Amino acid sequence: MVLGYPSGIKKKDIPYEAQIVRVADEYDALITKRQYKTHVNISETLKELIKDAQPDPKFIALDQLASKEKDGKINGLILKKLFKVVIDDTLYEISGVMDYVEYLKQQIKRLELMQSYQKKAEASNKEKTKEYYLEGIHLLLQDGETIENYTQILEEYKNALIIRQNVIKQLYDEIKIIKKLRV
């Protein structure tokens, strides 16, 4: 049986480094977004690799089946190590998204404070009180923000927060699936 390695050598004879590169290359090929395919979920990608690590009875000789020899294309041990790397990488991604979520929450809090100042300014009958709250709004404005557009920016931040919170949930769900996978 030829496994794609020169001279038709089999699993145990293929250098360990080459096996690692093979798994990494196939993983990269499966998860990389390309023009002709959509992005595959990480857990679905790993399930595909698990299938490749299992023996394929169509290609195993009858005498090998009789001895119950496992001869999958991918080294299962390397695949298990890939699971750990993927989980660590996913946790790192979650950490980055969580940092952004905290930033969004701070910005939302600031913009909501501006919104409350504007309501107080509009509700006030005294010109001095209106000026006080409007000055507070001006102090809280950041680059690119104006009194006319800050409410739109607030809504955009709120929408971005919801999206990022969903991303975090999806990534944690992926980790749960990956932890249940068996090679």
C-alpha cells in the first residue's frame, strides 16, 4: 500500500517529523478559507482528520484485516497533539475577543453616559444647566464622534458586542466538541 511517501514506505517507517508536517498541512488545507470553499468549523475539520487516521478496509489486504492491524493514513498520536494545539489556539482567540468585548463595554458605558447627559440637557429649562451637560458630552467625545453621530456609534458598538459574545460562545462550544473527539 502506498501512502504517498516515496518508495511506498508505511506508517512506522515514515519519519516522525514528516508525519507531523502531514497532519499540519492537511489541517491547514481544511481550515483555510479559499475562494472556492467556505470556512469549515474546527471540530468538523478534526472529524475529517480522524476519519483519515482510521483504517480503510477497502485498501487493507485481507491478511492485515485478519491480524486487525490499524493502518490509517494519519498518526493518531500526532492528531491528538493537534487537538491540544487547536484547543490552546482557540482559548487564545477567545482571550483576544474577550479583551475586545471589555473595550466595547467601556465604550458603550461612555456613550450611554453621553446619552443621559443629552436627555438631561434637553429636559432642563435653565440655559446654564443645558450648557453644563453639553460640555460634559463634548468632553466625552472621541475622534470621529460628534453630537450628531454618537448615538449611531453607540448602536454599532452594541451590535458588535452581541456579535463578539456569540463568537465567544461558539468558540467555547467548539472546544467542548473537540474535547469529546476520539481518535
